[in-house]
Amino acid sequence: MSLLLLPLPGSEAVSAALAAELDAEVGTLAVRRFPDGESYVRLDTPVVGRSVVLVCTLRDPDRLAIPLLFAAATARELGAARIGLVAPYLAYMRQDARFRPGEAIASRQFGRLVSQGIDWLATVDPHLHRHHDLAEVYQVPAAAVRAAPAVADWIAREVPQPVLIGPDGESAQWVEDVAARIPAPHVVLAKVRHGDRDVQVSPPTVAELRGRTPVLLDDIISTARTMIATVGHLRAAGVDAPVCVGVHAVFAGDAHAALVTAGAARVVTSDTIPHPTNAIPTAALLAPAIRTLA
Ligand code: R5P
């Protein structure tokens, strides 16, 4: 029997793309809020004996986590043979240490919570920094699929003479991978974060960029302050306006507009989170991992 994909709110488009890749059925999962803010979940498609895949990209994770946990538990109670989670964007990966006394290490706690309800997990470019493997965070088999092949294809197709710029040390893993695939030169800058919206990025050496189109590349664009600080250096140096590429289009508040205003020539993201900037599809990259795990 084919896989049964059940999209949580916001994951309908990626579920349709995955269904086409996997020749899978897309079922119906109803989610709504009671007036008091509690979550209501109903599985409308029978799951007994099925290999069920909950598809839930975790932008706005606190709103989605309870419906996701309820959906997984309900699928189990109703006799699903196997339950997987495809979270193209996996939230809560950045609070990966106790930076100040008393802080929750949210990555591990969220991982433990979600792992209770599922048999496996697949995601795209999770923010693995101080954790080096999803196995340190999730207690079920998990695949971290790289968006790099699709990102490299897009840049090679759309950007003449690119030079890739990673705005901080954490981005080196993505920038080096994508640059090697194009192939294109790359530089990685240094960042100091003083607060949620307060970052300092080291200026690049202009000679490395002359005659090329700068492409900023990062895994997550959240407030966009990391990219805005880097765009500022490039504009001040008088090099071409940069193309900004993010894997995960989190875009908190006015982040997208602010990045455009700062001087980005184009802003492009993968489709792990639905957003008007999506131009890089990931379903074909996720499908083999899902086939293996489901
Ligand atoms: C963290 O270091 C990530 O790789 C990104 O650089 C970060 O999430 C970007 O955040 P923001 O857009 O809020 O500057």
C-alpha cells in the first residue's frame, strides 16, 4: 500500500510535491483552535495498517507542536503501522546549549517530546552546530537531507560569475558544499551576536569579490539581521548588489522587506517554508530519505 501523507496546516504544498515524488496518497488531517486556544485534531483518512507520514514544517513551532503531537498519538491509537515526521524546516535547533545559567536546552527537550510519538524523522538542513548529528537530539532514526544540490543548481543557472559568502562560521558547512558543486569561489565571514536583532559581521576583503556577483548564503533567514549587516558591508564597498539565498524562509516580522530595502538584488529561498521567495524545490531531495525510513 502507498504511503499516507497527512499535512499539518502550512505543509499542504510540500505534501503535494512529495506525493508526486513518492506516488503517495495525501489524506486529510483537520486541525483547528477552540475559542479558548486549545487545539482540535481529527484524522479524516483511515490510518489502520498504513505507513503514515505527518508533514509539518515547523515555522511557528509553538502553534504547531501540540497538533503534531496529538496527530501522532491519534494515528498510533487508531492502528497506524508506522508513523514518520517530515519536517522540511525543523525548529528549535538553535538553542543547542545552556548559554546562560538556568536556560532550557530547547533542542534536546523538543527532540525528546517529538520523538515519543514518531518512528522516524526526515528534515532539510537542520541547524546542526553544537550538535553534530540529529541522533544527539532525536531518539528515532533521522535523516538530515542537504539542500546543497538544489541550491547549487539554482545559483549555477541564475547567477553569472558567482562568489559565495557565508556570513558566519556556522554557515561554512553550507557555503563550502554549494561552492564545490557549482564550482565557485567562496568566503566565510565572522559574526558576533549581541541580541536577537543585534549582530556584527566582519567585512569581506573586496578584492575577493571584484568582477563577480556576490551570493550570500545561510541556512535560516529569521530577522534577516545577519544578512542585512553583510549586505551593508557589500554596498559600502561598492561591489554589485548581492543575491541573498536562504534555505529556510523563516522571515520574522518585516524581515523580508527590510532585507530588500537594505539592498539585496534578489532574495531566494527553498520551499521548506512557504514564502513568495521560494524558488528552490526540495521534494526530490527528501523523497529518497523518506522511502528508506518509512
Ligand atoms: C544561525 O547562526 C543561523 O545560521 C543564521 O545565521 C541565523 O539564524 C540568522 O538569523 P537572523 O536572520 O535573525 O540574523
